[in-house]
Amino acid sequence: MGALSGKVAFITGGGRGLGRAIALEMARQGADVGVSDFFIDDAGTSAARQVADEIESLGRRSFADTSDLSNFAHAQNAVDAVAESLGGLDILVTCAGNFSSSTIADIQDDDWDNVFDIHLNGHLACVTSAAGTFISQGRGGHIVTVSSRGGLFGPQVAYAGAKAGIMGLTAAAARELEPHGVSVNCLLPSAQTQLFTIPASARRFGGMPESLNMDPAHIAPLISFLCSTPPGETSGKFIYASGEDLCLYAEPLKLAGKTTFIRNDVPWTTEALSDYLPSFFGVDA
């Protein structure tokens, strides 16, 4: 009997990397797990089917999906199929993603659209579909979105824009779904996967120390824990995880810590701002 015994989870991007690690950990914790991944190798082997077979070898039920979940109808069909096949739905983890190195200077329409389709549209389509199921079941649920520190620190404009959008989606969904007992939290991981192979030493942006372990399997227990808590209890959190490192970020844009707020007693003028704001921004006048 594991922490997720009796639960049904649906993991997008679950055929490889972080998604696979999470799917297998949830199965070890007693969950039945639907896996979606549209990757098929040169031999015609479905990554989703392979992981589903691994889950079933652990004694749990599984369901494999290979559809494009950036399409809202496909996402709804996949969620419905998982719920019908495995007896409901309790957990959604949205790991599906891609990457474009395009910058502002060279990005093309198709780069932007492809990244936003997979990341932001895919997240929204799946969150919307799962939320409807959670509400109709009436027993709450857990959603974990997957963003990145690259949403605020990365120079790749499409990837950064999409990942920042996922943070906004998470915050909005957490507030909207709170009355229904649905938790929505956001994971900001750092791991070695088929998508990201750069070393830990190159991932220290945002002041984060170098990770000592980049195995995605070491992140998976955090997600199982989050999804084992009472629905609605822990929500709206932004959590960095890499190896054995965890960081709970302060709520974005919240007045706290080193945030500086000022209020003038008369309307600002350009001249007055020119005198004051250099020190406000921490630069020399």
C-alpha cells in the first residue's frame, strides 16, 4: 500500500525523461497511471506504450495515449479515455514539452507557434479537461504543471514566454479551482533528459547552487508527495527541484522580502522621477 494507493494519475510527456520517472514512481506508490507521449522511435515503438508496459509489470493498471494534446478535443478525449479505462481521475501532471533555441533576433512564426502549442496550449487543454473531470466527480484532485526557471532567466524567447505563461496559468487555475478542492502546483525542475543535456554547472541562473544530482528519478518522489496530500490543502506553490535540492519560491509579485514599494504624496513628474528612480533601481545617477 503506497501513498497513492487507489488513485488514478495521467502523465503527459510520460514516455521519456522526467515524465517517465514520475509515472513509474506513482505506480510504485500504488497509483494506476495513464501515460501520454506522441514520440515513436525509428523501429515504430511507442514511448507511451513502453512505459505503460513497465507500469503493468509493477502490478498496476495503465493506459497509453499517443495523441497531440495541444489540440483541445484530443486532450479531452485522452482524459476521458484514461478516466473510463482506469476508473476515474485524481491526478494530472503535465510534463510534455519541447524546446527552441531561437532568440528575438532570429525567431520565426513556426518556432513560436510550435513551442506555444506544446507547452502553453497543451497545458491549458489538459488542465481544462482534467478540471472538468475533477469537478464532475466531486472528490477534488491534484494538478502539477511543469514550468522552468528559463521562463524568467532564459534567452530563448519562445521557450521563456511559454514557460512564463505556464506560471500564470498555474496561479489562475489554483485560485479558480480552490473552491472545488483541486490543488494546482507548479514544478520548476532541473534534470538531465533527452531534451536538456547541458551540465549542472551551466544551470546556476537565478542564484541557484549547482545541483549535485541530475537524475530525473530523484525529482519524482516530490510529485508523488504533492499528489498524496489532501486535495486542495497545498496549492498555488512554485517549487524548484533538482536531485536532492528543493526550493519553495515566494509567491510571484507578492510584496515581501526585498520588494520595494513607494508612494508619493503628489503626482510624479518626469523630473522628479529622474532624481529618484536611479537610486530606486540601484544604479548611479
